[in-house]
Amino acid sequence: MSNSISPADAALLIRNGATLVDIRETDEYRREHIDGAVNCPVSVLDTVAIEGDSIVFHCKSGRRTLVNADRLAAKAGERRWLLLDGGLDKWKQSGLPVRKDASQPIELQRQVMIGAGTLVLGGVLLASFVASPFILLSGFVGVGLVFAGVTGFCGMAKVLMLAPWNRR
């Protein structure tokens, strides 16, 4: 893509005054981010103002910025805008610094995957070794995941957001 920039070139541009915008969700940003990055999640992109004459957008791997390139271009307007090639992952692979806070909970999406996987595995094991109707637990989780994918509403994520480790 013509609007991509390498981590090394982005670091130089940022040192020279470009605004670095992290489009990941806030829970991801809190756990690990590039120092000085402004957090502007894609989910609220249209409601937040971004300052600066030159903007470098980034996500974790570069995929979200590519998928949302048209929205990011519209957000930048007439200003110069670039996408960090490879995102935060490539930034770190390039030896550039990040700020980590291991006291922050892991990303909500990963918590949902762990919870759903545990429930499915538990349902299968219980159905195999205790009583066959426990297989319904796995089926219930599967229906919940399909519903979340189709509607964008994930009940498990809503419940996990209320967990003590996610309240800060």
C-alpha cells in the first residue's frame, strides 16, 4: 500500500512531530502501547478529534488499519496520513520501545476466547465422563458465538467486563 510506512521511518516522523494514533481498543492500549500514541479506537473513531498535520495510524498487526484505511483517510481529511506497516508487532520486532503494563488485564477478546474454549472443553469432557446431556453446554456456547458474530453483541464479553479484574 502506498500509504504504509516502516517502523523506523515512522519513529523518525513521530520524533519530528507527527501524531501517532493507536486504533486498537482501550483495553489493548492499556496493556501495551507505543509511548506517546493517542488511543482512538476504531469503535469511536467518528466521535473523536485528532490533532496534528501528519498522522500515523497503527493497530496490533496492521490488519485493522488496512481494513479501515478508507475511514482513516476520511478522518485525516486533507492532512498527510500513513499506516504503520506491520503495526505494533513489527514496531517491537524492529527493536523500538513500547510501554507495557502487565498489571492490566489481558484483552477482552482473549478473555472471551479463553472462557468460551474452557466452557466447550468442559462440556465435552463432562458429556464424555459424567452424563451426555452436558454436551448441551458446548452447544450453548457455540450458539452464543454465532450470535455474537452475526449481531456484534457478545454476552460473555459483557459479563467479563463486570469481572473484578476488568474494573479499574
